[in-house]
Amino acid sequence: MGRLLHAKIQQVKTVDAAHRLCKADWWWEPKTKTAVIESANVIGLAQLPPGKFHPFELDTFGLGAVIRAVAAKGARHCIIGIGGSATNDGGFGMARALGWKFWDRDDKPIERWTELHRLARISAPRRRRWFTELIVAVDVQNPLLGARGATRVYGPQKGLRPSEIREAERNLRSLAKVASQNRFGVPPSGGPDRLKPELRTFPGAGAGAAGGLGFGLIAFLDARVEPGFDLFARFGRLNEKLRASDLVITGEGCIDQSTFMGKGVGAIARRCRQGKIPCIAFAGTIRARAATNRIFVNARSLTKVTTIEKAKTNPTVWLERLAERTAKCWPTT
């Protein structure tokens, strides 16, 4: 998105999801005072060594430092993309980094999201509005809680075991409940606090994206959620480019049911289908074969040419081999 806006790369010191020191890029367009943050650059799963950290040990705290740096630059408009996170904390860490405080019934501070089941109240910081406009670009429409929520749908991809789902869900449910009771919408100028409509329903509309980070941005930063694909398509003039294409190739690490819940890969495939443009998908694995076959003219996984372990170790090599094999038999397959 930053490149589409012709924005310049900026860098800030922060910590990753495991609180290891790191540097994170963000984009700045000074004429419109617009900033773009890609949360995966800070708290993304790809920033961590495979299998070393458990989601219970990770949070979104490091994103707060980036938001502070963007605000200090003078940004009025901010777009935050929240795909690919390693976290499942509902934005708790980010909120703490921006001055929000979380207390249990004994007025003891809560500093880990796995303790949120004890949450009794939340106190707001002096500064609650950081930008004139904050847009959260999401790829999915999952709610925070429930069968289609952040924990049950995306938790296993990040390392949550089936026996841990209930505990993680309990903590996020407590966060959502207390946040809604405390009426934490940012008040209009001169007016009282209002309860944002999204909080009344423990929101859908992307609140479950990035382990509930969507919810945290709505609740604590008064963000507005928009489909990330629509933003990208508008700024990138996607429809115009599709009309000039004979073939579209896309892909992601795992094509599953979530791919067709608003993610870019599924969305671009649908546009191609509507325009009768053939669309091929490459993936690490494919878990929703029936839905995949309905949308793509061809979809292949790296597991067709190697093992999952080898694919994760050197995906570039195996993707090249898979693409070569597909090209040799195209368009007969």
C-alpha cells in the first residue's frame, strides 16, 4: 500500500511479538500526511523462528511504538494492515504500549493477555486519539469470538493446541466484555463517551483479524475497519490491470476456508472469475479443496512436489519447481 501511495520508507526501533528488539519499516507520504503501517513487519509470524514461541508468550506491544512514531511524525491519516500476525491478544499489548491500563478485582495490574480472565476494569490514558482518521485494512470478516472467531479459526495456525483454545477464548471474551462495559468509544468533541456499535456485539467486520487486533484498534483507537483488498484494488487500479491480463497467478501459505472469507487471494480469484480471466493459485498446503476448485482454474500446493517440512525450510526453491511443472502442462490442466 505504501508503494501505491508513492510513500517513503521510514524505520523505528521497537520489539517483535516476543519482545525481542527489532527495527520495523513503515511508510510516509508527507503531502497528505498519510502513514501506512504493516503490522506483520512488527508482530508477524514470519518475524519469529518457527516453533520457538507459543502464542501465550506473544503480544502486540511492539505495534504501539510504531503508532507513537507515526503520530510524532505528524500523520493525520493512518492505514494499518493487520494480516499475518503471530499474536492472539485482542490488541491488549498494543493498548498497554499506548497507555491503557488493565486491572483485576484487587486493583493489581494485568500485564499478560493470558491473565485477562481476571480483568475487572480498564483505565484510559490521557491521550486517546492519535490520528484524525485511522483505517484498519483487514483481509477477513471474522468476529472476535465464537466458532468463526480469532482463536478458533486462526489460533491453530499460530501454534495454539486444541486443549488451549478455550483458555484463549476466555481471555478475549473477558477483554471484550469489560471494554464494552467501560464504554470506550472515543468521545466526540465536547461530548460524553459513547459505546461504539461494534463493541455491543463483540464485533464482526474484521474484529477477529490478526488474533483480535482488529477489535483492539476499534476499541482503543477508534479505528474504522475497511476490507484491505478493496483499499488495495482502489489505489492499485486493479480492475484496469485485470482487464489487460490473460492470466493471473496468486497464492498464500495455506488455502483454507479463511481464504474465502475476504482474504485477498480469494477476492482476486472471484474478480477473475467474474471477468472470465483464468486464475492459478500456488500454496504451501490446500485444506479446502472443494472451494478452491470452484474458484481457481488450477490450484497446486508445494506438498505435491515435496514434504511440508522441506517446503517450510526452502519455499523459494520448491515454489520454482512447482511453477515450472504447472507451466509445462498449462493450459491442458
